[in-house]
Amino acid sequence: MIFQITSSSYTVSFAFVSSMKMVLALLWAALDSQNRSLPNS
């Protein structure tokens, strides 16, 4: 029982971390493309 709760919470936290990494990567790519489109860069 405890192992099931631990593994499920680990799966949820892992999915949360990977989704946050994806969002941060998309934001970083968007900011990078905006910075590259500036004429003075």
C-alpha cells in the first residue's frame, strides 16, 4: 500500500517536472527567437 502511494506520487511529480521543463524550454525558445529578431543583436 505504501509502495503504491509512493510510486504514484513519484510518477505524478516526475510528470509535473517534465511538463515544467517543456514549458520552460518553450518560453526560452520564444525569448531567444525574439532576441534574435531584434536589429541591434
